[in-house]
Amino acid sequence: MVGIQPAGFKGWAIQIGIDALKIAVKQGGSILSYALKFLDKDAAKYVKSNSSKMTKALDKLDNWIDEA
């Protein structure tokens, strides 16, 4: 029986989530604006001013998962 193993599926789901976050942070727009509505004012300001740092951290996490 061929199928997705639980660890493989979880890894895939995490990978998709990271990719979605990277796109939202890089592209901004309505997706990021919607997400920032749920944060307090200071957290939203931090996200807006540090998006490049967040993108780099997500890239590192993505690479770490690929190597695991």
C-alpha cells in the first residue's frame, strides 16, 4: 500500500505553511493587511518594519526542514 507517511505529510504541511507566510510577508498587500488586523498596534508595526528579517528567518527555517 502506497501512501503518505504521517511524518511526511506533517513536513509537507509545515512546508506549505512556511511558503504561504513567506509570500504574505514578501508581497504584503491584502493578505498581510488581513493578518495584521489580529495583532496589536506595536506587533503590526514590528512586522511591517522587519519584513525582510522575517523573510530571511523563514528561508533559513525552510532550508533547515529540507535538510532534515
